[in-house]
Amino acid sequence: MKNIFTFALIAFAFVSTATAQSNAASQQVSINVAEIAVISVQGTINMTIASATAGQAPDAATASATYAVTTNGKNQKISAKLDTAMPVGLSLFATMAAPSKASSNGKVMLSDKSADLVTKISNTNQSGLALSYEAVATVDATPDNVSRTVTYTITAN
């Protein structure tokens, strides 16, 4: 009888411990939201300057593309820069439509030095924004195929 009582006491202690476990658990989760600033451009740009009116400069050539931008930063800007300066007599201009609540600087001449195209960008994610190019030549431009890489960068204003 004493053995049955001891066995029952041990069994009760084991069952009590098993049933004392919780049916809920918690865990702290930390999330770091980093500043995001990304831009992409879409479209292939090919322009040909091949005509003029007698006695006037060659006719400019134009092309269109689009761009997309996402940033969770405040007061950002988009700048553009060519990989190499344009040759004598040839200029390249770009115009970017501004995302909501931002400002476009209109038609800007591109060079191998950074130039601001859009300013006052804050908390936006937009795509399909207009990006247009204009190539302008003078009679000093040597007939040639000219190719340049335009790099767009988002930075703090």
C-alpha cells in the first residue's frame, strides 16, 4: 500500500509539472527600416541629326523614355552626369517629369559634371514618369556616331 501511495504521489507530481506548461509564448522582433533611394530608366535612346534648313543650324533630334523612382527619404534630388563630355558642337539635354510633390528643373544640359534634374523628392514610389532627351548640333559638330552613358543618381538635396 505504501508503494502504491508513493507511486501515485510521483505520478501526480509528473502530471502537475506537465500541465503547468504555458500554451503561449512571446518573442521580441526588431525591424530596422533603412533609407531607400532607387531609380531605373526604361527605353532605348537613338537619335539622328540629319537635316537643316538652309542658313540655319541643324535640326535637333529628340527621344523619349520613362523612369521609376522609390525613396522613403526626405528632400532628395535626382542628378545626371555623362561618362565623358560631349564633343565640340554637340549638346545633349534631358528633361525629367517630377514625381508628386517634387519639382522638375526642366530641360537641363548634360555634361561630365553632375546636374540636378528633379528636386524636393520625399516619400514616393512612382513609375512611368516621362524622361525626354534632345540632341542639338551646330555646324561645328563633326559627322560621327556619338554614344554616351548617362548616370542618374538620387541623393540628399
